[in-house]
Amino acid sequence: MGPIHRVRYLGLDFTWKGRASDGSVQFITEALGRLIKATLKSRQQRGVLIAFLLHRLTHRLVHGYVKHGVLRTTDQLVRAAYRGLARLPADSSNAFVYTPVKFGGLGSPCLAVQIPRCSGSALLDCWKLTIRPYSVCEHSSFRRILHALSQPVCIGSMAVSSETEAVAAWFDRWRVSADGADVPEVELTSEPAIGCTIRETCFYEFTCAAVS
């Protein structure tokens, strides 16, 4: 790795000196500069800042790695730009900027408080994935291929292209049980939930784990 190279690994940027800055301060500085120079009215500029620019910045900060100092610097830049667009006095309270509009404030979010909460919520949501059993036989593509057998299907180490070959392949596949005894005869049914049935015992259902 040379001095001009930049490598991204697991969502983080690295240079030859170590972990690199994510560039959030530079991004918001350039974006605010373009917004202030835009030929828009003051109210339109404030609307663009709240509705678009801060949302994009929030997504960038939540899904990246930032330190608390970067969040404080970003908050200062946003507050300064908002005061300039709203033509507020320099001694105006920060609480007035962060208070929601319905309570008489300007409704600008405090990134130093909001970003850690959003990042924590995103991490907690990763543990809410539920794994439920899903029958392969219920899948439309599996049922269409296996039922119609319009193209070769691999069953174990054998490729079959007809119902007769499928019956034989399934029988050879499940013929020998764990204790070495032969299982009862297998037949391929034409029911909607297609699969392998055991005449003398039960219905064998092939399942897989599906993440919902």
C-alpha cells in the first residue's frame, strides 16, 4: 500500500497511516457551501437543508464510523448555516434550533444525540431476524421443475429427466437407512405439495431455513 492508496475494509477506510477519516466534515462543508450559493429563497434553502441534506448526512453517519468530535463539528456547521439562512442573531439559543416546529422551534436535529441512537437501533434490529421453517415443496419454481420435469433435475449424484427416473433416483437415495435397513417403497405423488411419500409410514417433507 502506497501513500496515495485508500482501502475499504468492513465499511471502514484505511490508508498507510491507519484508519482514515470518513470525510463527513468535508462533505457537509461543501454541501452547505453549494446550498448557500444556490439561487433560492431563504425558506427554500432551509427546506432543502432539513428535508434532503440532513437526511443524506444522517444515513452517511449512521452506516459509517464517526467519532463524537466529528458529530459536534458537524452540528456546529449545520447550526451556523441554519442561523445564516434564517437570519437569526448570533446569540440565539441552541435549544431554539433543536426544538421541534410544533413546540415553536426550528426543528433541526441534533446529530450528536440522534446518530448514536440511530446506530444503536440499527444494531438491535440485526437481532430481530426470525428464522422459520419453509417447505421447499411450496416454492413455485421447485414445484414446477419437479412436477413437470421439463429439464434435468439433480437428485443426489444422479441427473433425471422423467418421472420414472425421479422415482428410481429417490428410491436409491433413501433406500438405506442409518441402521442399514431398507426403507419402504417410495413413490412420487402428483399432489399440489409434491414430494416423497412413504406408503406405510409418513410424508417426508424437505425443509430449509428461510430468513424473513
